[in-house]
Amino acid sequence: MKSAMQRKKDMHSSLAVSALLTLALMGCNAPAQTSKTPAAPIVLREPTAVRVVSTTSGALGTRRSVSGTLEAVIDSQIAAQTAGQVTNVLRREGDNVKAGDLIVQLDDTGLRQSLRDAQLQLQSAQINLSTSQSRKPETIGSSQSSLTSAQLSVQRAQRSYDSTRTLFKAGGISQIDLDTAAANLAQAQATLTQAQGSVSQAERSNTENIALLRVAVSQAQNRIAQTERSLSQTRIRAPFAGQIAELSTEVGEFVNAGAKVLRLVDLSSLRAKFAVPSSDADSLLNGAGLVITAGGVRLEGRVQRIAQVAGSNRLVPLYGRFVGGQNLKALTAGSSVAVAYGLKLATGVIVPTGALQTDSGQNFVYIVKDGKAVRRDVNILGESSGKSAVSGIVGGNSVIFPVPGSLQSGEVIAVVSATPSSSGGSK
């Protein structure tokens, strides 16, 4: 069945043929005169001027943005390890610190005095030990001399006794002389035993005394180490490089051991926490690119999936980790951020959404074929930012856009301009 436009064209053609025949007959019968005005010429319709877009096949994507919050994986509460009054606060909230930086100083006057006392005690114990060790040879030497003398006395008494007994047997001396020699030998032996005991006692005494003095030195050293440890605890330092998120004390305040003094976050472990609909989460795999805007600064990030299912609000919680090499010092844990991510909506032939027409619920576009506008039915696979991914045509087709209101399929057209190939949206 012919369209209304085609019928209209056929009617125009018939009228034109009739007009030409009438003019021919009039020319044959008219008298030879030229005073009459000639009939107006018949003007045929010109081809409809259109613009076209060259299509391409590809993925249609879109970008979406959600709000999030910065948080640190390493977020530490730093407490005082000893009690004391705050005498100095060297850093403030928001300051970036290095590992070991001094942040809060507690009063250490008493501990410094205790350290000096312990150091003096150590010096005294070391002197006593050194003195005792230097006297040991002298003390033992004196006892050893007495022992040597006693040994010689025993030897002399033994020889005297042996000689006296020989004479007594020969009848040369009396019993009294023999008894006297025996008593002298016994006395010398007793003196030797006493000397041996003195040497043993001297050695034992010196050993025990030196051991006790060494214990005193060790105790003094332990006291110094303990005092130095307590003294170091009055200096509250950053255990790692990061940013001071909270500071809970001021100069003049008294803090107890175990009381929270500050909160420190590791900037290198900062990440953005955000949530997306489950339909979006299916496309956001680990490592997918993100743009995280914090404090007006755009930073590059990557998706880090923790949870795989939607929460009570039907949103899937995700994290965005920052790509290395970026300056994060201006960021603050707990601050709000905007997280932008790309999604792939569909894969098909990309056309301007405005090129789509509808007839009885069926979507179609006009393509250019053999100098005419030809209708092609299409299915819409996805739409975003004025572009649609469709099926039903192939990439490289020239689609008419914008579409003239009176355009009909099969109508002769003239392409006046062409737009470069349309591409998909952001992924």
C-alpha cells in the first residue's frame, strides 16, 4: 500500500502531465498572436534537506557520583603510659607528623631527680666493687703467708719429733723430752689447720663480698633503666607517621596513666567509604577506576570491595583506595568526599537519543539508503546523556538527526551535513 506522501507525489506527477497536454493542445488551436500572458510554470518539489550522524558499534557507559566519607584503616588512640601534668603541647589537630615526633610533654621533674640518684648509686656500687676486687689478692696473700709459715713450722716440729724419738729409743733422752717434742708437733699442726681455715675463709669472704657488690651494681643499673623508661613515657610521641585527628589535652591538665591523649590516623591508609545500588555494584569490580573529590581536590582511586551484599538500606558498601604517588596531606579522616564512577550500560550501535522515533510502540530510526530516508526498527538497549545503544542496525549506517517532522520512509532526501561518528559514554 502506498504511503500518503507517495500518493501525493503521484498526484503531482499526473497534474504535471495534464498541464503539459493542455498547453500542447492550446498551442495547436491558438491563432498566431502573442499578445496573451503565458501560463505559470509547474514547480516540482525539491528533495528534503537532512543532516545525518554516522553510527558506530561499541559500549554505552555513564558516570555517576555518590557521597562518601574518608576513613583510615590505621586509626589509633594514643594513651598516656604514666600519670603527670601536661607541661607542653607541641602539635595541634590536623597536623601531619612523622614517626617519633614529640606531641605532648608531661612533667618529668621528679623522674629526672630519681635518675640522677640512681646514677650516683650506680657509681658508688661500681667503686665498692672495684675496691673489693683490687684488695682480694692482698687479703688472700696475707692469709697465704700465714699458711706457708705454719707449714714450715709443722715440718720443723716433725723433724724435731722424729729426732727426739730416735734418741729416746737409744736411751739418750728422757720421756719428758719426747713428750715435749710431741707437744710441739701437735701445736704446729694445729697452727697449720688454723692457717688453712684462714685462707679458705679469706677466699670465700672475698668471693661473697664481690658477688654482693656485683648485685648492688646490677640493681643500680636496673633502677636507672626503669627510671629512664618512666622518663621516656612522659614524652608522648607519634608511633607512626600520620595526621592528628583529635587532641584531648591542654597544658596544665593532669592526665592519668591509660587516659586517651590523642587520635592518630595513617594518611597512607586513608580510603573513601561509599555505597551504591546493588545494580551498580555488580559492575564495580575490584580495581575499577574512581575519581574521589575531597576538599576541591580530584584524586584517582580504585574500587576495593569488602562487602558483597546490600545492607539494610539496599545499598552495597564499597571502599575506594587512593592510587600511590598522590599527595594526601590535605585530606582529613572523617571529612566528606564525592566519589564518581563509570558504568557500562549496554553494547550496541550508538545513536543520538533524539534520532529515535516511535510508531505504535515500536522504536525506529531513519537511515540513508540510495538517496532516500528508509525506516529501520530498533530495540533500545540502554540510554545515557543523550545517547542510546540500539540493536537492529549496524555500525556505519548514516542515521538522520535531527528528524524533520514531515519525513516519511522512502522520501527523497539531500544530505546537507554529516556529524562524525557517535561514540559511547563514559565507562
